[in-house]
Amino acid sequence: MTVATLSSRRFKVLLAGVCSQILCMGIARFAYTPLLPVMQQQSWMGDADGGWLAAINYAGYMLGAVLAASVRSIYTKDTLYRTGLVLAVLTTAGMALTDHFWLWAGLRFLSGLSTSSSMLLASGLILHWLIQHRQRGELGIHFAGAGLGIVVAALAVEYMLSLSLGWRAQWWGFGLLGAILLVPAWRWLPRPVKSLPGASEASATPVMPPSRTFMRLMLPAYFCAGYGYVISATFIVTIVEREPLLVGAGNWAFALVGLAAAPAVMLWDLIARRIGYLGALIVAMLIQAVGIVLPAITSSLAGVLLSAVLYGGTFLGCVSLVLTMAGRLYPSSPARLMGQMTLAYGAAQICAPALTGMLAEASGHYSVGLWLAGGFVIIGAVLLAWLRQVDQTAQRLDAAAKASVYA
């Protein structure tokens, strides 16, 4: 295979991942965020109901993480990835067919299950292909698709609102868009094949299994990151729209989150090469904490937009850095550690939206939930700083990131 051909194939593989992220994250997951205030206005849904549906969605994602962690065969992972793409389209369109809470809950659960197709299974499959073909094992471009998905979701809802479409028609529209994205996400990610001679994962990247100390500190730190991430991801549009001076700006703020996230993911790869994975994670989480609590401090447009940029520029970077670390620690089976990390991340995403929704319904605002989320993220950053000081696994990972020489 020539250099030009390999470069072209690498681009298509990464683009397949981007399309899968827009479908499974941007549409199947994040379309719910800008549609939440619309559904609350046009149906019976309250704050607590919206929070519970978000929590159920993440419960499905956690089940997907368990499956990704337990399946060893890369061929089975490929089959599950493609099944997840189809499930993302069907569950998105299915939201338009009912307004019953438990049917919505079932659809959001299955939608969350499909999200693991792009976040975990596609990540592992793409990393497998990159390492197998001696390409740099970084996933920034892949995860940039989630940021683009946020932009697509926000702008699509804004456009459909300008057409005076109701919430049902908007879910149908997202289902159609998802069906279009399914095609490149399916076709451009090659089916896994046996390793080329001399290009096995083991030879490309040394195996560095994590120590017990690493797991004992990394898992709770990632739980804290998940708690902070999910509050803004679920409620940011609703929070903005409830400010009298910011009515109509919610979807634009959410689009700004995506616009900040897409390039920032690749930027965090570069930062990790300079200061290591743990150093980059600590910086990202501290910045994210500021972005999360800003709407609780100020209701000005400038404050909300700054919050969107800080939050968007960090939350996907955290995910990308952690899952790339997992790939380096388990190069032959990256989904194994990815699944364990995501279980910690997802556990927070189940309890946090439900708790925040109930707090908002009781108090009439989201400030308490935002401060709580920011506090969790700071605790997570402290745990990572401790981990960086005491654990050899973290030190080896940081050294490997700084010394990366893959083309």
C-alpha cells in the first residue's frame, strides 16, 4: 500500500468515526438537549421528568459500556458497532411516535445503548486500525465528530423552529438525518482483518497494564468528570432559555459548545504531548469547572457564551484523553479499559441529571446543581494531581505521550 493510498484510507476511516459520532452522539444523544425545552412547552414534561429521561439514557450507555468491556472478539465488536448505528436511527425516529413517559424511557435507554457504538466500539475499532497500519494512535479527530454533532443538533432545532415544526416533526427530521449519516459510518470503517506481518498491536505499542493505585484514583476522578459533564450537556439550553434576557439564545449557546469542542479535542492531543495525559486532564477539568459554574454566577450573554466556550472546549477533550490512555494501556483490547472507565463516567451521568432535575423543580432554578457539578469536577482534578505524583503507570503514560514519534 502506497503512502498516498494509506493516507486516503486513514482519512476515510476517521471520517467514518466522525459520522458515527454525529449520528450516535449528536443526534441519538444530544438532540434531546435542544429539544428538551420544546418538549416541555408542547407536552406534559416537567424538569424532573426531563432529568429522569436523561438519566435513563445514560443507564443505556452504561450497559453499552459493560458490553464493550466484556466482548473480546474484535469481529463481534464490529457487529455490535453496526447494530448500534441502526439502533440510533430507529430510536431517534421512535421518539416521534409516542408521548408516554415509559415508552420514551425505553427509547432513550436504547438510544443510550447505541451511543456506546461511536464512543467505545468505534473508538476501539479505529484505534485498532490505526495501530495495525502504524498510524499515530490518537483519537482527537474521531471525537471531534461529537462536537460537530452538537452543532448539527443545535442548528437543526433552530432551523426547524423557524419552520414552526413541533417536537414530533423535529424528531422525524433527526431520524432522516441519522439515516443519511449511517451510510458513510457503516461503509467507510473497514471490517477488521488479521494483523499485517510485523504490524501487530503488541509490537506497535508496549503493553502497560494499569496499577491498582492508578485504577483506584482514576475511576473516582473520571466519575467526578462525568458528573460535571452531564449537567451542562443535558440542561444548558433550558438554563439559558429561562433567563428573561436570553430567551432565544439557548440553541446558539449549545451550538457554540459544539464549535468549541470540535477543534479543541485535537488541541488537547497536542497539549498532552507537551505535558502528558494526566497534566492535560488536570488543566482541562479545572477550566471545565469554571465553565460549568459561570451560568450560576452571571446571567449576562457574555457570561453564558464564555461558559459555552470553556465547557465545550474541555469536556470532549477529557473523554478523548482518557480513552486514548486506555488504548495505550491495552493496545490489543482497548475497549476493555475503555468500558471500565466509561462505567465510572456513566454512573455519575445516571444520578446527576435526576438529582439536578429534582433540585431545579424544587428550587425553580439550576444554580445548586451547577455548583454541585463544578465542585465534583474540582475534586476529580485533585485526585488526578495526586495520581500523577504517586503512580508509575501515570508517569509512563505521560512519558510516552511526550515521546510519541508515530507518523
